[in-house]
Amino acid sequence: GPDAVSLNFSSWFALASHPLGPGTAALRYDRFRAREHDVLPSDPNNETGYGVALAYDWPLAESLSLMTEALLVRSDRSARMLIGEPQVQNERSLTLSLRWRF
């Protein structure tokens, strides 16, 4: 029915980049928040968290570059406890990609 699952999501970020050696380094910080206002209290959807990304773009040719990114996301979501997971989690990833621009 109406408002069975209803929430507000907000986020903001700050990004800084700077030439470094042959490429460009970037640092990004994100904050996010979801606040529920639905009619199903047994299905909690509130969540808060932040993310930090550090990236480097290394040009290899005019239309080809090598991109690396390290990412950390920390989030607090009480619904995870319903499935036996910790409420607060840290997730990390490291990505390496070859980018062709056309």
C-alpha cells in the first residue's frame, strides 16, 4: 500500500584533483543518509555512512589511460542485524581499469 516503503535519501561529496607526474590524482569524500518514514517498523531502512576514494588516472596514449581507485565505504544499517550481519560494516575495494575513450 501507500508508504509501505518510503524514505528520504540525502548525500553530499567533496572532490579534489591535482596533476601528479604524468597523470592526475583525485580524492573524494562522500556522506550519505537514508531516513525512513514508512508504515512498516519491522523493516528498518535507516542508514548512514561515508565513503573515501583515492584515484589516479595515468594517460598511456591520446585515447587510452590506466585508472586505479582505492575505495573505503563505512555504513551503519540496523536492518543488517535481521540477517545476522553486523550493523556497522566497512567495505574496501581496489580497482584497476584500462579506459579507451572514443
